[in-house]
Amino acid sequence: MAHGLTVAQVYMELATGLTADGTVASLELDGISTDVIVEKPEGAVLDAQELRDYVFEVTDKDGEIKEVPLSDFAQVEETTSLASIGRIGQKRYLSVTAQVLPGYNVTLLANQVEQAMEKTDLGDGVSYTFTGENESILEAVEQLLLMLVLGILLVYLVMVAQFQSLKSPFIVMFTIPLAFTGGFLALLLCGMEVSVISLIGFVMLTGIIVNNGIVLVDYINQLRQEGMERREAIVEAGVTRMRPILMTTITTVLGLIDMAVRKSAGTSLMQPIAVVCIGGLVYATLMTLFVVPCIYDWVNKAELRSVREEDLKLLDI
């Protein structure tokens, strides 16, 4: 102020001298806007020594122009500083970002970074948090796991209402872990990792694979209600229902093969879903024909009491 300058004047003049280029206009051609940037010639940008010797031209109250060196009211030092200072909750923070190369898993790399940061001493008053894609993935995984649990619960309750029993739906639910095992094996064989997209495939399997168990268990119950012995009903149901179970699985798998093997921008994103569904359906279908009958025979030890029409007596009350 004693030299007739303000902070804004000093900043604007020095910022202009330190800037190498600037946008002077904007041209629009065929609806596309392009900025016109003018670069200063070599030597026109102030360096450290020129900045120390910089002189301002100031007009005093008498209208005379006088020169005021920057060194009269400022000290120039070379140091390292931030282009801008960010704050969260009145505390300074720095954002450190990184890009993951193709072929690497974000979650696995984030776990390695967290382990490395735990061994690093950042000093007193310094803390860190992780944000970004990995946190979004973990949040999505948590939501999908909740959907998976709710899906299994709803499927079980619907079957309880249809079977009018707690044991029969319990037997059918054993097809779900079989499907999950097949899905994980398929991901392993294809060299894929468990991701948010693949978890959607597991959620889909929850509702698809129980169909095979329902068809088998329901037919066993029908045969037993007609008076057939338990073991005999299990064998008969396995032979009779094998064909529709295999047809249902084969048609579904054939419909997903194109998505699983084709390499394109659209299918590459959905490939994990197709791989999980195919692996889960194939493995669970084959195992259902063996596991579900065994579990049914183990759970239903008591024979069903069937009442025939000729056993009924008409009472005149």
C-alpha cells in the first residue's frame, strides 16, 4: 500500500508473467467448440531470477509513473508447495490417485496398499482413508449379498406355502449350495475372479436351480401319496423326471453359451453372469439327481399315510 499497489494488482501482474499460455478466443465449427490458445515465445515467461528483479510501474497521485521493484516489499524463495489447498472439516487433505493396469484386480491391489499403509509411519496428526472404485465395489458386494440372503429366504417361504410343509422346501434348498459350487468352479476354470457382475449370476441361480428340486420332490410326494413305498417312489421319480430336468437345463445353457464365449464390447461385461449360470446349472443338475434323493430318503423316514377312496365309509348322521 505504501508503494501504491494492492495484493490483487501484484498477483494479477505476476500471474500473467508466469503463465506460459492462455485462451484468447473460442471458435465453433459444425457445432464443435474449440478454444484458441496462444503460447508465449521462448524467454517470455519469468524465471526465478527475473522474478526477483521484476519491477512494477505505478502511477502516483501526481500522475507520474514510477518504478517499484518487487524486492522492496516481497522476498522470493524457491520451495515446493501445492497448487491448491483442499480442506474437509477444517482439516487439510491431499488426494492420491492411481490407475490400475489391465489384468489386475482393483480389490486385491487395494488390500495390498492397505497392508503397506499400515506399516507406514505418517507422523503425528496425519490420517488416511481409502475411497474410490474399490469402496464402491465393496458397497455393491454388500448389497448383493443382502439380496442373495433375501432371495433365498423368499424362495424358501414361497415353497413352504406351496408344499404346505417345512421339510420338502428344506430338501429343495440343498440345490442352491450345489449351484454355487458349480458357479465357483466355472469361474476357476475360466480364470475369472469373483466380481460384482458374477455375484449377480449367483443371485439369478438362487431362483433358477430350485426348479429341478421342486420337480423331483413334488413328484416323489405325489407317488407316495398314491401309496408307493418311499424308496420305490424316489427311484421312479428320478427316472421319470430326469428327462424334463435335463431338457430345462440344456435349453438354458444353450441360450447362455453365446454370451459366455463371444468376445465383444457388450458380452464381455456380462460374461461372468453367463459363466456362473452355466457352471451352476450343469453341476447342480447332475448332482441334484443324486444328492436330493439321498437327502429326501434321510429326512423322510416316516411313511406317509394314504387314504384310499374305498377305505372311506359314508356315515349317516
